[in-house]
Amino acid sequence: MKPSLVVMAAGMGSRFGGLKQMEPVTGRGEVLLDFSIYDALDAGFESVILIIKRAIERDFEEKVGRRLRRQAGVRYVYQELDDLPDGRRPPEGREKPWGTGQAVLAARGAVDTPFAVINADDYYGKSAFSVMADFLRGGVTASDYAMVGYRLGNTLTEYGAVARGVCEVKDGFLRGLTERTKIIKREGDAAYSEDGENWRALPLDTVVSMQMFGFHPDVFALLDEGFRDFLASPFDPMKGEYLLPARIGELVTGGRVSMRVLDSPDRWFGVTYRQDKPAVVRAITELRERGIYPRSLWGGQ
């Protein structure tokens, strides 16, 4: 059974200043998601589930979706504030989505095969999709998952802080995952902060998650359980988020699932900040010049 690809594309892009999942990175109007879909199809993925907000559906379909659905079976699902269990209602005045954990949970009715999760606005590299597809075809079970690990130094931007899932890895398996929301690049290393004032060093070879995970469909029950626990706990009603890396960390440290860490030598790039775009455009151009991608991904379409 061919694996599916679930893409988180509902982010608001506050640091970027717009909907970066629809930001063109080539003269043909291709976005980073085009390259991820191209690599995924090449690796053997079949259907694509795009998690978006209903409010951007028309614009997304016009700029991205219509082109992608010519290449693969594409389906939209929706991350919405009112998609809450037990008839709950969102806090009055809240606009921020509930986070990546709830985003993936939005795909629960659309996926019945092993699947990978990615961000729409990240470039993962061809090897990442290849090793993940191999795992999903042969190694995934209801309690055995995988993630692609990147070296922190290959995932940083020059223009500000980023959020990364910092991984503790032993014998090729994840032993702990801590979401660090403020990581900056410094001369010779990186550093993270919890309060924006006090900084602690992080080696550049630290393994981090870029939210490329491989799951069995049974993970949806675990995500639903975690979301209910989150909503029952104290959280900031305007900004609190149910984060996928945090839930994975809980499940791993609690011994409920195992997660193999698949290594990727590829360099990540993305458009966290608007200033990142020129570097991304150059990187895509270089990959095409090396023959990694054709001049037109979809044959001129």
C-alpha cells in the first residue's frame, strides 16, 4: 500500500508577514510545496492531504492546489478554531490556530494508510522523502513511528529566531524531544532562550526535528487524547497551542511509542522570514543547475 503525504498548510505566517505557503520561489510561480510534492511522488507517495484554513481555500486553490491536483490525488481538510471535542467553543477573541497537533488531527477522516507529515513552507530534500517512504512501506506499525532528523546548523536562518524540536537520540531512536521556540544562530554555534533574555548554547550538530514524521493511522487516537488533555489543562486562551513535537515527546518518554530517527544529509531551507526568500530562490536555482530538478517540475503546466 502506497503511503500518503499530509501537509500542514494552515499557518498564518506571522514572522514572514503573509501566507508563506503560497509564496513563489521560481519565475514559473512554483512554491516550496511544489518541490516537496515532486520529491514525494518520485519516492512513491500517492495521495496528498492538504491541511488549510477554509478562509484561504479559494486563493490556495488558484495559486497552488489546481496545479498540484493535476499530478496527484489531492484532498483538502480544514484546521479551524471550532474543531474542538465535546461541543467546546473557542475562547472569545481567539484568532490563532490551535497548533500543529490539532492540524494533523484535522486529517483524521481523510487518511487510512501509513503517512508522512510535513510543513508546506519547508524544503526537506529528496533523500528525506526516500528514506521516509521506505520506512512507511516496511517498518511502521501502530506504535513504531519515524522522523527525519536534521543537523541544527543546516536549519538556521540569518534573520532571527526559529522554533525547532531538539532531539535526544540514542541507538538511532528518539529518547526525548523538546520544542525550543527561540533558537538563534551565533558565531560558531547556536543558542536558545526561554525568555528572550537568557541564552544557552546549542551545538550546531544537534539533531532537530523539522516536523517530518512518519505515522500509522492509529496515531490519530493518541493525538485526540493529547488534545483533550491540553484543553483540560491551564493554557493561554489567546495563544496557547497544542504542538505536535510536544505530544510526540510525551508519547516517546512515556514508552507508548517508539520513533526511529532517519538521518538526512540534505540542507533544509525555508521562508521563516521574508528576508529568507532570496537565499531560497538561489538554492532552488542551484539545485536545478545541478540537475536535481528539471527546469519545469510539471512539464510546463
